[in-house]
Amino acid sequence: MFNKKKQPPIRSLIADGSQIDGTLRFSDGLRVDGKVIGDVNANPDQASILVISETATVIGEIHADHVIINGTVKGPVYARLMLELQPKAHIEGDIHYSALEMHQGAIIAGQMRPVDMAEEKPTLKLAANNQ
């Protein structure tokens, strides 16, 4: 996880009072204080962090390694490594995560689904079946 490695720097900001319409792609880190209407996608080939502050609204899908939410999201969230839901987080959509940290006050109107890690686990065989 990111605790063992250095987190990528936040290089981009969507300021409070700004609105972006359309698909947004970013590398490294992005902080959203304004409004995004469209999907927000981190580059899947490198480590990423997305911060959605308490003044922010995102209407669309979110894909990043480490996602921190303290604002409003209307759409599914895909956190490949870590999802942090802070006290003012309000999510209307399903969340998909590997690790989850949820603070008291955060609201989710959707399903919580851990990322399927079955592909990485070896198949187990019962000794009774080895005849």
C-alpha cells in the first residue's frame, strides 16, 4: 500500500468555483475542490492519488489507486488500493476497493464491493480428493 511507499505528489487542482465537463484523465495526484461532470480516471500504469474535498462534487465514475473522499460523488468509485471516506463524504453509487477506511459520518447509498483478488490466490486442493 501507499504507507510503505512514497505517495505520488498532487500536481493538479480543480479549484472551488471551477467546473469541468467531460472525461478527466490525470497522472500522479489530483485534488478536486470544484465540480466535475464526467469520469475521473488516473493513469493505470503509475501510482495515483485522488482527493475530493468537502467542497467538491463529482458526477461520474472514479478510477484511481488511492482515493480520499470528503465531498459528494454521484457514480461508482473504483479504488485499486485504498479508499478513505472522511466524515463529510457522501457517495451515491457502488464502491469497489482493496482496503477501506471509513470515518463516522460518511454516507454510502450503494453497494460496497471488495476488489476480487481471487485471480491472485493459488487454487487449493483437498487432500481427500487426491486418490
